Amino acid sequence: MEVKRYVAGLFQTNSYLVIKGDKCLLIDPMLRLEKLAALLEGKELLGVLYTHGHFDHIQKGDMIYQKYGVPLYLNKGDFDLVDPNKSFKTNAMSVARQIFTGHIASPLHDLWEGRHQIDPFEFEIVLTRGHTMGSVAIIMEDAIFCGDTLFKGSVGRCDLYGGDERLLKDSLRFYKELEKNYILYPGHDEITDLAFEKATNPYLK
Ligand SMILES: [Zn+2]
């Protein structure tokens, strides 16, 4: 399995291309379509996995669906974050929610907790709420795509809509209790690994 990282979008989101042979998956793709088309040349894209539903991760979803017709997977806990019928509707919503709201009008598949197989890829989804209600860890071989739950030296904010500090602490405990030294691919900033974070990240103490 090969993982390639591309930084794109207003908030410098990490987009990942995961490759096995001539098959690939995209995680939080925010690349422009022309760039994506060049990267995918000669490969078969099987689907798009989202670590969570914030706009700076999902905003290219409809464009990708229209061009490639592949399934888009997001944990259902974040479906309301991306629902165009719910977004921007009431002034009771916080400014923060509006800023971070993106839309996906294309059909979404629930990235449910448990083992998944999208041949030749096998992975496990663990719900890691706190940053949002549908934030997940995507565990694939030696890699964990951790979205905005855990960063190199830091953690994701939990003051936005759907955020919850107590749940984030539970999710960090999940990372603390993992024994294997996974490579961590976060939603922003540099790639790191779990042993390094356990030794240096104050939120994993
Ligand atoms: Zn986020």
C-alpha cells in the first residue's frame, strides 16, 4: 500500500491518495479536478472516504462524484453537516457552523464503525467523536487517517457545531491505548507517528 499526500484548499487540507496496484482510494480529496485527473491516470478510483464532514475536507465531493461516479463515504454522524437542505437555514445556527458548513448533494454512504472491504483495500473504522459527531479514524494496515481529531503536537478544536470536549478526550484515550506504532496521517499539517505523539503531544499525556 502506498500513501501520497497532497495539500490543497483554503485551510491547507491534507488529501491522501492510497494506492494498491492499479486501484486507489481518496481520503478527504480537496484537489482541483485537473490535478486529480492527472494523478489518477492509469488507476481505477474505487471511492472517496471522509474523515469528517467539515467543508474544508468534503467540498469537492459533488465534483468528484459527477466526474467519476464513485461512492462517497462519510459517517452518518456528520450527514447533517453536509446536507444542503439544512445548511444556512436558520439564524439560530452559530456563525462557526455556517463558516464550516459544506454541501454534498450527491448520495452519501454511511462510513459505519467496523471492518470494511473495498477490494483490494481492507480497513477498520473507529468512531472518534469530539471534533465533530461523525469524525472517524480510518485504520488501514500500518496507517491511521485521523482527520482533525489528532495533529502532530496538537488536537482538533471542539468549539464548532457538533464539537464536544468530553468526547474528544474519549477519542484521545483510544489513541493512547493503541499499542502498535501506527503512522498517523492527519487532516492538516505534517504526517507523524503514534510513538512520537505519545512521547511529545501534551494532549496524549
Ligand atoms: Zn474539521
